[in-house]
Amino acid sequence: MEMAVLGASASPDLRPPDFTPPLAAGGHVGASRYPEGVAERWLDIGFFAQPQFALQTGYDFGSSTNFSAPPGVTIQRTRVVVHGQAHPLLQMRIEFNLSDRLELLDSYALVPVRRWLQLQIGQFRVPFSRQELVSSSRYQFADRALWSGAANSSGVRFVPSFDLGVMAWGWTGPRDIFEYYLGVFNGKGANTPFNLDGFFLWSGRLAINPLGRPSSLQEGAVNMRRAPTLAIAVNASTQVRQIGTITRPGATTPEPNRIGVTSLGADVFFAAYGASFYGELYARDTAETDTTITPSTQAFGWLAQVGFFIPHPALTNHLELVARVQGFDPSACITRTAGVSMAGAPPPDCATRLPPSQTREVYRDFMNTLSMTFGVNWYQLGHGFKLHASYTINNEYRDLAGGVPDSGIVLNDVFTLQLTGSF
């Protein structure tokens, strides 16, 4: 639904458009479905829902302990978006999730001072990782990468997502060849109204668009120009969290227990003539105050995915074949050498943590996973109305129970069928 005031007419294109939210949730910040100058004040209201059926082969109906989800239908996401402009120097955006509970996601104000300097304050996505910045309505697959999504069992997200903060960003250069984002956030996640420990999350992202800025932030080449599109980006974030106190061995006075997290990433997107490629690298180093009790860990993830539209007039921008391979080690000692104390005794400064329990949530945080997905997508109105069908081969290492006996592998293959509908 669209509304405009000050005598301006609505968009002449009455076909249901692709869902195009601002960058903080998938599209470019400040984007409107009105051409520039059509209306000084406007209001866009959008909605999308994603019902999904999933069948995971690792689920054991006869077992009381399962690391796989039972088969069934879920509503992965139900989003309502309200995005408006009260003045050429003030835009506002609100996004709600309604799938399993009412959850506020985006809630921010945007001040577009200049094209190269735009200021944003409120709650929105931290500018880190293309996997998080692309709207979930614009994926080639039903879900994000293994390291993206909800928080882990300790409450720390592998990749920061919605948070409260302030950000400066902008485009510059011929054809917007450069794109930057720099923000500071509370670092406590969405809907936490206060900074509870006084520390901040700092995050930045720099993108280079050698062939000009892509027409939209998405996965796949649906409805994109056939001429080549290339975007390359790097991002970094760092934060300190303080959780209670800790008394070191041999000490009598407790001290603050602080967790330092530093994350780095890089991604590349290329599309041309109905084909697309997207790759991303992710690394995170985590260290707590007392490494004797909780040794430092490192996480490393990678993915590569491709898509190709069948080159037939009746199928172009409709039928797409897709494939993705990805790996993620969430808790290891990848680049740092395990240290030894002055007494020559363990534990090391950096060590692979073993799962403390066999709950499904904790299990996910410690499994070194290699995943391959093959699928087919049908797009009726681009990303606005589409159907995903895919099969994922999941090999999860460091077996606890329920996998191939004595192999150290849990098989958690999954078939997914997902519909996306939006307006």
C-alpha cells in the first residue's frame, strides 16, 4: 500500500512490486517506491510472510534426545514494515516480526544530509556481513548461512544483527563506486533499551562497486539487468561485554568478567545474464577474562553459492537452479597457538570447547558443520512472490549421539519447501 501527499500522484506501476525495504533490512537505506521529487511526504506499508515445510532426516521419533527438529509446517517469518518521509531531511522506519511473537526489529530515524553523508539513529541492523544485511525476503535459499541468525546458547550472536545505535553511511564516486557504513551500538541486541555495562559495539563496512552500484541488495539475478554487476565488501566489528564477576584461581577479590569479541568478514557478489555468484568469509575471536575456566575460542565460516536461470523465454526470471556449499566451525582454535602457563600446565589460552550438555541449542554451538544445498526456485513476481524447494546435506562433526556409530558425524539432512509472499 502506498500513499502520497502534497498533490503528488502515486506510482503508475500498479503491478505488485518486489519488496524493497531500506538497507538495514535488505534494500538501500532511504529507498522509496516513489521517484525522487514526486512527493515531499510519503508513506509505504509493506508485508511479507514465509510459510515453510521442513523434514529433517536426523529426527528420531523414538528418542527423547534429538538434535534435529521434528517435521512440520512453520511460519519462518511474518513481517510488517512501515516506512515514511515527513520531510526531505527526515525518514522513519518501523518493522515488526509477527511469526511466533510480537517483536520490534527496525525502529529508526534517517537524516539524509547529503548523498555521501546520511545519519541514522535508533534500532536497525549492524552493518556487518552481507548475509545479515540482505532481507530474508530476498534470499536464494530458505535460510541464512550457518553462522547467521539467532543468538547461540550463551546469548552471544555469531554475527551482530538488530541493535540500538547510531550510524553514518553514504555513497560516493562515479556511479556510486564506493559505499561505506560506520556505526556504534549498545551491543546488547534488539529491544534492550539501555546499555547495561557501558561498553559499545563498533562496526564498519566498506563496499566497492566497480561496475556501478547494483540496482538492489539481494541474492540471485532475478529482475537484475543482464549486464554484469559486481560488488566487493569488507567489514569488521569489535565489542566488549561484561557479564558478572569472576575470581581467578589463587585470588581472593572478584573482578569483572569481560568477553572481548572481534569479528572480520569479506564478501563478493556477481551477476550477469541470468547467472549469479555470491561468496563470503567470516571469522570471530572471543576471549573472556579468565581463560583458565573459559579458554578463548575462534569461529570461522565460509560459503559459496551459485544460481542460474533457465535461458528460455518462458522461464527467464522465473525458473532458477541453485547450489550452495558452506562450512562453519563455531568453537575452535584456528589461528592462535595454544598457550601454556608459566608452570607448564594446561589449560591453554585458546582451546576447543566441548559441549557441556546434549541440549539441541548447545549442540549447535559446538558442531563443526559442512553443508551442501541443491535447489530449484520459481519466481512469479521476482522476490515478491516465489517458491523455494531444496535439499541440504548436513555433516555435523564431534558426534554426541544419534549419528553414524563411532564416526564422529551426525547426519542432519533436511528437505525444505518455502513460499514467500509480499506486497
